[in-house]
Amino acid sequence: MLCTRCRIRTAVTDDGLCTFCSGTRPPLPDGVMAPAPGPGGWDVATWPRSPVGLARAVTALLGLVMAADLFAIGTGLHLRGLWQGLATDGALNIYTGDGRTAEALYGIAAVSQGVALLATGVVFIIWFHRTRRNAEVFDPSVQRMGPGWAVGGWFVPIANFWFPYRVASGVWEASAQTRPDGGRRTVPRTPLNLWWGAWVVSLLCTQVAERLWERAEEAEAIVRAGGLLAASNAVDIVAAVLAVLYVRAVTGMQVERALHGGAPDGPAPAPVPGAHR
């Protein structure tokens, strides 16, 4: 049975805690020092905290984001088709009950997108900060920015296109999976780079499409803006899929790294029997 607190190591106490969470962990071997604080001046916890539960929540919420985007694409294309009919054939369906229904459904889709994105963003940032604090335990020497930037970096105009990536890069490097002998092997950053690139493209496409939609007045302009909004929603789905892969990759690496010990330069302890149950 896994520890009820960290969900990483095997429980050894009657209340379901492992040796580390119960405070009965053995002292570090001779000559091994606890990792020193990295950038930002934060004290470093001796052992990492599991990101598994948060990762599952983020994955589920990203699924809701994808569902909301699909709903927006369907309702948006239907509304666009009504405007297309007005632009090409002079059909007035956009002004009838069908048009009002289509606009109402598209409004509901927009609200559902906003709610899903907000909830996902909050939980994702909490997970992101957890993994950054864990990275401080694994290897503070490769962290380029302090743990606070795992939260604040998303809210700095213009810099939010770069700061979170720098944080994520340090987390990825510190979380690299270990070999059985405790050494680290290089893990390609493809999931990180693809996710970040898709997220930036999605953000830019959404901003451009929404501005065109708000400014469109003629039927032809509305049709063009509606097509761009549908395309931006499709890009957002791709970014959400890549975000799931990125979250799973980092979480898996951190669990693997924790099983082999948190101190970056110390000998890795042997995995606890039954830890993968």
C-alpha cells in the first residue's frame, strides 16, 4: 500500500504513512548533504511532495477544456453558416428563431470555455508550483528562476511568453529520470517544447480571432472572423492535448526521481519493495 500522504513510497506505519512522511526516516548517509536553496531564497524541503493527485485533476480539467472547445467549434460553425447564407444568398435565417438559437448556443459555449479555462489554469498553476518546489529538492543548481515565478511568471505582461518556460525548463532538467545506479540520463524535451509552442500559438491566434470577431460588422467580415475563431479553438485543443502529455511526463519523472532519492549528488537508495503497487 502506498503512503496516504505522498502517494509515492510504501506505507510502514499503522496510520498509513511511509518512513519519510511519518518523520522516522533514517539520517542521510555520511558525506551527503541536504540540497542548498536555489534562486529565490526559499528554504528547501528535505523530501518532495507528490504531484500525482494534482496531475490527475489537471488532466481531467484539460479534458473539459477540450470538450468546451469542441462545443464552441460546432456552435460557431453553425452560426457562421447562417451568416454565410446572408452574405452569399441573402438568406435571413440569422434573423429568425434559428439565428437567435445559434447565437444563444454560441454564447453558452463561450461561457463554458471561460469557466473551464479558469478552473484549469488555477489547478495547473498549483501543480506547476508543486513541481517547481520538488525541483528545488531534486537539484536547485539548475533552477534559473525562483519558485515564486512558477505562479507570478504567468501574470507578467509580455514576459509571460518566456518566464514560465524558463521555470518549466529547470523543472524538467531537475526531474530527469535516474538510472538504477543513481545517475541521471538526458530526457528529450520534446513534450515541453511542443506544449509551450502550441500554447503560445493558441494564445496569439485566440487574441487575433477575438479582436476580429468584436470588430466585424458586415456579414462577410463576420464569416471570416468566425472561421478564424473555429481555427483558434482547434489549435487550443491541440495545445490541451500536448499539455496533458507534458503534465504526465513531468509527473512521471518526479515520481521516478523521488523513488531514487531526492539529493542530487548523494547515492540513490534502493527502491522500496512494493512501491509500484
